[in-house]
Amino acid sequence: MADPVSCGVAECLQRPWVKLPHPQIDLAQGQKTAEAARFGRRKRPGPTVLPVRPEAPRGIATSTRFRIRFEKGPEMRFISHLDLMRTWERTLRRSELPLAFSQGHHPHIKMSFGPPLPLGHRSRAECFDLELTRPPGVDLAERLNTVLPDGLRVEAYRPILFKIPSLMSQLGGASYRVRFPARTLAEAGLDPATSTAMLARGGSDLLGREHLLVRRKNEEQAREFDARPSIVTLEAGTEDSSPVLDAHIRFIPRAMVRPEEVVALILPTVDVRALDVERTALWMEVGEHRLDPLALLSVRTSG
């Protein structure tokens, strides 16, 4: 039975735990070779010629661990996080990179992702850490982009040169841009100029509150929490004459507000299911600065 997260082929040669049948040994031929070796000199092996590898790009010549930032475009908005991980695993197998695998009965590629992106969101700031068995000797972005499906694209990567905490533990928040389709505003009885003004006033009002009660309901239960600590800033603006809302949100367990929930508080008549939400950055606050996952590789932290 094929591994559910592999390429789907049960006898895939790229799966290191697949046991291939032993080659058939010709006993008669082996006996003739042994007899010939007893009479006369053995043939000396010739020099071993190693294949010439392309010169590794500067900065990755000695590294076997990398942090990769990629874009998840509109074509992949409705792909779940689990399916996204499966897509990446199949892509990495097709890339023929020297992948490192975990130990155990069902080895997996050694890679770890950042915080999951909610279903329906797109992003230009997704990241994951990847481990190889040796330096790749090729440009990772170029190699991966040739085998990635539409909607996924590697934007940048950087070698991990020293021991660091996990990607998830390093990140403290994310930035989002919410776009409002013209049809969605029209159905809510709003125009772009009015919506922009309401977003500016509503965002300022939310930031001025000490507490912000949000009620979240799922299939099993409904719960309420104070979302104010998770909101860093809210900035209203325009993009191509259409209103946008930039929300910078901290990761707070069980109390992190979603961009759609912020919009629902400011523009209650808008159908938040039709919004275009894009994650524009992942970051960690270091002093007065917000550092993205690639910049964090230059900062030595404890852990």
C-alpha cells in the first residue's frame, strides 16, 4: 500500500525504505571467474572517474539546511495545509535533491513548516525549513520552481548555518492585507470611498478599546475570547482605487483574531466569506523591529 503522503507509487525508487529484490546471481559464471582468478594475474581496477558537479552558488557551498520562502497564489487558496504539505513532499521528490529522511518504519522528508495558512487565504510569505544530506550544488529556487505546480513559487531561500529554534517557535505574528471586491461592496450597499473611511474610523476605534470580545463558532461549539491583545495595528488604505485593510496580528494561543473577524466588527454588512485575504509577512518582534523568517537566521537566539 502506498504511503498517503508520498508520490502514490508503491514501489517508488525514491522511497528509501522500499526493499528491492536482490539481483539473480549466475553461479556458473561466478565459478568460472573464481577459477580464472587462481591462474594468472588479476586485472587491476582502473582509476575511478567521479562526475563533475556544477559549482555551488555562493553561500550554500557547505550548508545542508535551508529556510525557504514561497508564495501560495490564488490558484491554491482552497488547498488545505495538509494537502499543501503533501504537494511539497511530491515536489521535493521530483526535484532530485539530496533529501534527508527521518528514521523509523515510515521515514519522512526532514522539513518543518511555519504556522498553517487558513483555508481560503493566499500568501506571499510562507516558509519551511528543509534538511539535505549534502550541499545541493544547484540554485534551490530555480530547481524547485521547474517542478512546482501553478500557484506555488519559491521567492527566496537562505542557508541555516547554526543551531536555531524551530520555525514555529521563532515567529510571533503575521501581517495580512484584506481586499474588498467591488461586487462584495455593492451587495453590502457600500462604495469604495465610503468603505475606506469606515475602515479608518473603525480600525482606530478598535485600537482604542481596552478589551475586544470576539465570538467564534465552529461545528462543535461556540466560544468567546478577548482579541484585543492580538491586534498590533490596523491601517486602512487603497489599492487600485479599491479599499484595503492591513492588519498586523500577534500569535496568541486560543486568542488570535482573524482578519475576517476584524472586518466583521467594522463592516457588519459585508460578507466576509467573499474577501480576498493575503498573508503578506511572518515576523518576530526584536526590539522595535519586526524581522521576517529569513532575517531571523542572522540573529542568534537562545533555545
